[in-house]
Amino acid sequence: MTVSTHLQTKTIENFIDGKFCPSSTNQTFADINPANGETIAQVASGNSTDIDAAVSAAKHAFDKGPWSTWSIKQRAQVLRKIGDLILENKELLAKAETIDTGKPISESLNGDIPRAAYNFHFFADYANSLQEECYTVDKNERHIGVYEPLGVCGLITPWNLPLYLATWKIAPCLVMGNTCVLKPAEWTPYTAYLFAHIIKEAELPDGVFNIVQGFGPNSAGEALTRHADVASISFTGETSTGKAIMTAAASTLKKLSFELGGKGANIIFDDADLDEAIPVAVNAAFRNQGQICLAGSRLFVQEKVYNKVVEAILDKVKHIAVGDPLDPKTQMGAIISNEQLEKIQSYIEHGKKEGKLQIGGTRLKEYPKGNFLTPAVFTDLANSSRLCQEEIFGPVLPIVPFKDEAEVIEMTNSTKYGLSSSIWSQDINRCHRVSQAIKTGIVWINCWFARDLRTPFGGQKQSGIGREGGKHSLEFFSEQKTICYRYKNK
């Protein structure tokens, strides 16, 4: 298998026009294992010259074919093969993802990598069901709406779910006949590099898929967003970067799709099934070290059950196994970088001034070179506090009491974010009222993190622009054209 021979690589290169290559300047940067501080590999530090080369290769592949001229059915066959190869290499990819991100191997092996494969299988199947519009004016005239590929697409992906979210963009992009340039997050380049070997094995035509590793501002990322031959940018990441991308892309009027930051509210009413709600609330706050845009990073609990819920949350949190990400028993691994760890710690210190730290928030002494932090729970915080309003992107959970529906709706909607939220109640009428009133792109009722890939996904307010999933992804990665047929009677 191609991936196994590259798992212990010491160099992570760009992938342009079907070939692996260093950056144009031969400059590199270190990919660091967040669990032990060791260097995994040296990574090609791409720049505008590398982006030019990758976009040129992608444009040539699009203009000359054959990929863009194949039918969806033909392209879907290749996508299914890519998904199959991801599953064949699941253990190897999972290990690489865990080494690169610090997340528990159980999450990589059972969640991230299978989902990456499913993204390809799903869009391969779903694209075949895409329906074109046809309207008959009379027997001599028909108007047909068709889907055509855009051209070269720029894909910029985050570090928290690297392969999972890269494939979420790559699969619909490719199945619609586009070519692309992927710019992975600089902190997590490993699985994108291994994925390129899978692309080679799947025999995707050269130039259809390209990778330029590197940084964002004044480097590869910005060059990709500004490039005149890039038709669209799909970005997942934090809100301030999304704003910078929008500015950079404005001069060429690119299509944009953003999934940005979040400050998810998890709302527990006094009639909730607490045996179900409490363990899910803990998982929603601390899964992947709290480094998920969809995290339930604010917990609102109705006053009647507040003390009971807080006590139960603290009991569960103290039993979370924090440690070696490669240990199957680990439930919480390492924070992605020392920079991110210091940011989280600064929030914890600020929280101590505004409220009460009930548990956690300390570094693990047994891993002096790793970025390990115990999960932190705060109480006695006002909803206006920074910990309740700003995206921390780490294992920090504020628990805030509320009186009634009106108050918790106001509290939930008080942030600039609007990505996700959860409601826990056995009153279906209440669930309906609150879910209608909450300004988020997705609302879970008595659950969290459930997804059907056919449904629209995205954020309101400063949590994003546009929608992904099902037909929404396929429409974003396509140009819609109307063709009018008028027939002559003979």
C-alpha cells in the first residue's frame, strides 16, 4: 500500500501536477507532535510561486480534460475508489492524524478517518441523483437548467479535523468536474500529504488535485485567495481569517463558502432526561480537546436542576482520561500547539477573575514537553463574560443558570456567533419554540453532533457564509446555466 511506505516520512512536500516537489525556495518548517514536542517532519513552505504553479497545473487539467468532460457517473467511480483506499489505509491514516493533531487515537480511528472515506462515498452516490430543472413553455420551447464545473477551486482547511474536513470539500469539488488546490493548515500537514499518495493510487488525472503546504497571510493561503484563475474559495476556520479571505477575494469576485467560528449553547431545561443530557454535555464540551467549532462550549442549565447538573458534570469531568493520544484508553489528548495552549490558559486566568474555577485548567506534569491541559469547568460567570462570549477553542466549559425560556433564548443569541446549539427537554412544544427562536445554523434536540450529509450545514451571523452538504455543496462547486431550446414545426 502506498501510504504505509510514507508513514515515517521526514519530508512533507507539495503535490503539484501529479508530482511531489519541494517549495520553489526549498524553505521548510517543522511539523511538531503536540504530545511530545518532537519534530515529525520538515514541511515544504509554499509561497505565491508555488500557488502559481499549482493553479496553472489545475487550470491546464481543467481546460484540456479529461476530468472536466467526464460524466458524473465516471467521476463518481473514481471517488468511490478513493473512499475505498482511505478505508484500506484507515489504521495508518488514523495514527498519522493522531501524531499530527494530538487527538485520541480512538477518535481518529473510529471517527475522523471513516468519515473522510464516507465523504467520498456519499458524494459519489449523491451526485448521481442531482436533478436538472426543465420547464416547458409550450410544445416548441423548453428551458433547461444545467450544472457545469466552475474551474479551479481553492480549498483551505483547518487543523482540528484535518482529513475529515479536507475530504468534505474535495469530494463535492471533484465530483462536479472541477480541479483544485488544497492549502492545509500549517499545524497539520501530515494526512493531506498521505492522501496525495492515495490520489495517485486511485489514478486521478494529473493536475486535478494539488496541494501547496504553507502559511496563510502574505504566503500560500493569501496567494490562493487572490489568484485570478481561482474561481472559488471554500474555507473552514476562525472568523477573523474568513474576513481576511473575503477582502483578498473581493477583487476577482470569487464564489465564497465559509464555515467559521462558534460558541455553541447547550441548553438543559428542568424536565430534561439528565441521564442522557449530562454525559453528552461533557462530550460536547471536551471532545477533541474542545477544539471543534460545533462544541457545546456554553452550558445553560435551568435553575431548578442547576446544582444537580453542576455536581454531576464535575464528577464526570474528574474521570476524563487525559494523556498519551496513542493510548486507546485516552479520552482527551494534547492541545494542537503551545501557542494555542497559552491562549487557552490566558482565558482560564481571566475566568478566575470573573467567576469560579471548579475543576481542571492545569498542565499535566508527567508530560513536560507536551501540550496537555486538564478539562476546566467554571461557574459563577455572567453570560457577558469573555468565557461565555468568545470562542476559546479549548477544553473550557462555563456553566450558567437561567430562569425561563425567554432568558435562555436571549442568552443564547447574545454572541456574534451562530453556528450550532443543543436543547434538552421532554416538552416537544418547548423544543419547537426555542429551536425556532435560536439564531444558529443547526439546532440539535436531545442530541449533539448528529449529521445527515444531505441537509444544509453552515452558520448564521459571524459563523459563516453559505451552506454545505448534499445539493448545497454540489451547487456551490458548480456553475448553473440555463439553456433554452426552441423547436420549429415541420
